[in-house]
Amino acid sequence: MARPPKIAMLLDSHYDGTETDAFQNFFPARGYEVEFIGYLRGANEAVYFNNNNVSQTITVTKDIGDVDLTQYTGVVFVGGYAMDMVRYEILIEEGADGRPTVTPTASQFAVSALADQEITVGTICHSLWIFTSHPSVLAGRTVTCGHNIIYDVLNTGAKLAYDPVNKQLAGSHVDGNLVSGRHPFAVQEFMETYYAELLKKA
């Protein structure tokens, strides 16, 4: 049975409002409910996240710990600096190699979403940061991203998708159930590519 046409969109403060505005127009017009979720860090009811324009906010009432992934056909990680902010935890446990032995809660959620082959996962611009805390999930994949995080992405063992005509990173790219986008300037291409992947599972 097909899952509900519902997309969870993870954000935190300093998200990119260009993307969220586009998502809220594009996907509902095509029959997909958009629900913003976040890591509420123990807040009782709601958190108000500001985007890069601090006068604009999105209210989030659902914590990632309360998300039942089987009720979603898609998960999108919003760009801007949100996927850096959402990982903010003090992780003091270290392994023998000096690295943290605990993956940030939000990154654990992202890894679970990507592991579910019934879910189409989307990242755009900086939001691939959510996976760099658990680099093995990107190792060997081909992705696109914002140009200023390419070395973070390459350090996971991922490969970059290029647009040889325009001599820049690809506007969008599909690798399995992961759809990545380059930048808010390419948000339309990202959404259309992501939507095409959703339709394959409808």
C-alpha cells in the first residue's frame, strides 16, 4: 500500500526562506502535504524558528522523536544553516580515535530516513551537512550541494555531480532514494526532480 502523500521537512533556525516558501507552494499544489518538523530539545509545545531574515518564522510543534517515518513518502532537509544548527549538541563521549561515539540526534533521524527505501530524501545547498556527522551513509554516493561545502561532502567519500555545460555543480542529482540540489537558485529544478521521484512511488 502506498504511503500518505506527505513530506516532512526538517528545519532549525537560520533556514533558507526561499526554499521553504517554494516548497509550500509547489508540493501542496501537487497533492502533497508539507509538515515542518524539528529537534525541539525538550520544548513543551512549540518552537519558533527564524530564517536568515530574523523577522520571518516557522512554528514547529512536532519533534523528530515523535515522527513515524512510515507515515511519510518524503523527507526534505532544508538548507541555509539549519542543518548545522539542528545538530547542535554537546557530545563528550570519545572513542579510541578521539572521535565522538555518539551521532547527533538529528543526524540519527536523517540516517533512519535515508535507510527507508520507501522514502524519497531531499537535500539542498548546505543541508547535506546533516549527513556529514555519519559520513558512511554518503560514501560512494554521487550528490550535488552548495559550492562552499564541497569539501565537507568530499570528506565523507561522496562524489560530486557536475554540469559540464554550465561548468558548475549540477542543479539536481538523483542517487537511489536521495535527491540533492545545488542551491536556492536551483530550487525549481530540485523540486521538479524530487517530485518526479515521488511519483515513482505513488
